[in-house]
Amino acid sequence: MAYYRIEYFSNCLHRTTAFEMLIPNDYRTDLGQKAPETPMRTLFLLHGYTGKAGNWVPEELCVKHNFAVVMPTAENSFYLNGAATGSAYQSMVGEELVDYVRRTFGLAQSAEDTFIAGLSMGGFGALHTALAYPDRFGKAGCLSSAFIVHGIAGMKPGEDNGMANYDYYRNCFGDLEKVLESDANPEVLVRKLKAAGTGLPELYLCCGTEDFLIEANRDMHRFLEEQGVPHEYREGPGQHDMVFWSAWIVKVVKWMFEK
């Protein structure tokens, strides 16, 4: 197993940044392991709010299914292109980083072998990024996703919802009076792709029944059903924590790489 921490100059962020990468590029002949016969695929793995790059996929699954893991750090950006210079995290992950991995490692060459998954803020980011770049990501796994757009719509200057304040959400999502009609809203991207006749990525959404975001995830599930968008939606016992995510990333990986 090869582990990398890679620094590069990001034109999207106007500074040097770093990402982590895991590549299962070795095998043990003493255990009877053989080199994989199928091409290596790639999973972009997104952290949550207050988090950073890191792997939470069991390494044995990377070996079993022969896929690399790319882990960017995107601050608390919601993986969107914020209003401030140096805050183009959507473009950084969905365009720049994919191109860098293609160019440097020869991976992630097509949507058919490039997937994306994330938890909480990263679950939102996985869905939004896959919808923004359906030509780059074939599947998206969204765990306990922070589908908060409806909750912050219309928020006023000076307000704070206990998680963050108006200025933070305004920088990430843009004009909060118009956010429901903007491309920061995944629902808008779904409607645009359908209107254009563009195929959507395959989607898997899951959330714990004791999670404070369960209703927001149910709302997204209902929206996708109403729009006729094929997707997997699952619930199970659990809260907004690594206990749930560690168990369910196994299910997501199985769906992604065995389907």
C-alpha cells in the first residue's frame, strides 16, 4: 500500500495546498495474492465540516476492489466556489484535482472509473460535485449529508444558527435570499441536467435514524423520487458519528465497486 501527501500549487485557491492519496499497488506472493487483472479505479473521499483529509475506508477494501483513494482538504467550504478569492473549492476538487490525478498518476481517466463519496459536509459535497461534473464522476456516495440549503435560505445578516453565522454561509453559498435558485443548491443542478437530457451519476444516500440531519436526507430522497432520478436511499440505526460512517462506508464501497 502506497501512501502519499502531495503538495502542489492550486490556481483555484491561489496558493500551495496538499492532498493525501492511497494506492494499493503491491501484493503479497507469500499469501497467494496476485496482481489485479482489472484497471485501478479511483475514489475521491471528502471530509466533513471542521475536518481534514484522511482515509476512513478500510484498506482491505481498497485492495479487494483495486481502487485508489484521493483525499483533499477543503476547509469548511462545503465544496463550493465561495465568493472570496482563493475559495474555489468546487473547481479545485471537481476539475483541478481530477486533472492533476489524471496527469500525474494516470488514474481517474473517465467517469466510469471515477467515484466520489463523503460524510456530512462531504456528503453534500459528493452529491453537488458529482452533479456539477457528471462527465467526471460516475457514482456518488453520500453519508449523513448536510443538505442544509433550505435551512439557511433567507438567513439575515447578524444571524447565527448555532453551527455558523450568516457571513460564513454567505461566503460559501452566495446570496442567501436566492440560494434556492442558485447552482449551490443540488436540486437546481438536478433540474438542469434533466432539462438538458444529460445523464446523472448513480447515487447512494444513507443516514442514521438518530442523526439530526435525517429529515434533510429524507427530503432529498423525496425530491429525487419526485424528479424520477434513480438512486439508492437507506436508513439505519445511528447518529452523526464515525460509528455510523465506518459501518456504512463498507456498504457504499460494495455498492460502488461490486454493482
